[in-house]
Amino acid sequence: MPGATSWSFREEDYKAITDHMNGLLRETNVKSLILVDRNGQVVANVGEPPQFDPQAFASLTAADFSANDQLAKMIGEHEFSSLFHQGEKESMYLADVARRVILVALFDSRTTLGLVRLKVKGTVEILTKVFEDMFNRSGTQSAKVEGFGTKEAEDEIDKLFG
């Protein structure tokens, strides 16, 4: 898979990405959102500034996602599109965007995993479109990512509140 250097990134791309991330931040009350490319570089972050080295975090996030892709293959899955890590006080939810970047939501008890999962899926759809437009503009190919439609949203809501 080509790295981050194979696609162009314009100021308007960054604004669109951070605008959508800020919308997700408001909708979910997560502490912060970090967008990391699959090579372990920070693409964008919004919310509370991290209390750790963001570059080291990005490298570990990319490695975590890669390791879990291998685990998925071992059990017969093509990949895992999202991961969840729960701690005593802090948790994180990671979601694949356009098979090139990873959206990481860092959250605590101010929100719930169900709300984060539901809202992240919608944002992933939007961000996937932004990234695919960037990939198309730069002539790189991106893998098709299945969307999250209305039926799936209704099923998810039913699971949360049913």
C-alpha cells in the first residue's frame, strides 16, 4: 500500500478533515481525535492536546492496526475496520478511513462506546470521500470502503437502546 507521500494534501483538504473531526468531537464529547496515516504519521488532531508524544502514539497506532490486520487474517477475516481498547479511566476507539488513515477517538466516562461507534461510522464515510478525492487528484488508487447506510444505523441504534 503506498504511503502518505503518494497523495497530495492541500489546505482545503486539511480544513475539511478538521471540520468533520470537530463536528464529531462536539457530537460525541470525546476528549480528542487524532488522525494517523498507516505509516505512523500524525495527519491531524482536534480536541484536548494529548498528554503524550503524539508522534510515538501515531507510530504505535499504525503498528497496532497492522498487527490486528494480521490477526484478522489468521481467523479468516480480511481485516478489522475498527478496534477498541478499554482502560480503567481512558479508552480509545480506532477506525480505518479509506484504507490509508486511522481515526482515533480518545475518550473517558463523559461519553459511551456506543455513541462513539455510531458517530465515528458516519464521520468515517465522510472522511473516506475526502481522502478518495485526494487520492484521485494525485492519481493514486485507494481501496473501496463499504459504507454505513441507513439500515445499519438503525440496527446500531436498536442495539444501543433496544
